[in-house]
Amino acid sequence: MASTQYDRVASDARATGTDGFARLALKLDGVATGLNGIAYLALATVLDSFFGVPTAVQYPVGAFLLYAVGVLVIGTRKEISRTGLMAVIVANLLWVVLSLVVVVSGVLSPTGVGAVWIVLQGLTVGGFAMLQCIGLKRM
């Protein structure tokens, strides 16, 4: 069989992969993380009694979560940096581990609702890390 130019284009596309999935995962992570950070900063006094986590912890965590701007920058560049994507994945996995340590150790003495929130948030961040790993493999 004769090879056509379309066969070569399809082959090249498979060989180089795409960053579309990674881009989507980064954007979703950036938006969710940014909104979470803003909520911690804006609603810390309300969340204090609801989650049982003091405002002295929520304010710095909320400020830290504004690193989401960096996640969005990585996800919206013309070409996604593999190093930047790996850094986000590592940060997300670290967040998951620290979330579980906080709940298991009881160091912040969260309420039941707070403990559930911390675990759910950790699972969500772990999901973002998983999606980003898949995106990295497809690049």
C-alpha cells in the first residue's frame, strides 16, 4: 500500500503527543485552587467555627493557594513547560500527604465537617495530580 501525506501527519501527531489534556487539567486546578484560596481569605472568620481550623491557619493557607495564578500561567503558555507541570504535580501530591497528616494527627483539631472537608479537598487535589500525570504522559 502506498503511504499518503495524511498517514505521515497522523503518525507525527501520535509521536509528538498533545498538551491539550495537561492544559485542561492545569486550568481546572488553577481555577479551583484560586477560588479555594480566595474563599479561605474572604470567609476565614465564618469557616473558623464551621471547620474548626483557626483563622491564623486559614489566612496563610489561603494566601499560599493563590499560587494558582502560577498554575494558570503554566497552563496558558503557548507551550507547556514539562518542568512546570512536574512542579505542580509534586506540589499537589505534597498537599494530599499533608492533608492526610493533618486529619490523622488531629494537629488542627478540626470539627467533623472540617476533617471531611480536608479529606475531600485532598482527594480533589490528588485527582488533579492524576489528571496532570496523564497529561504529562500524553505530551
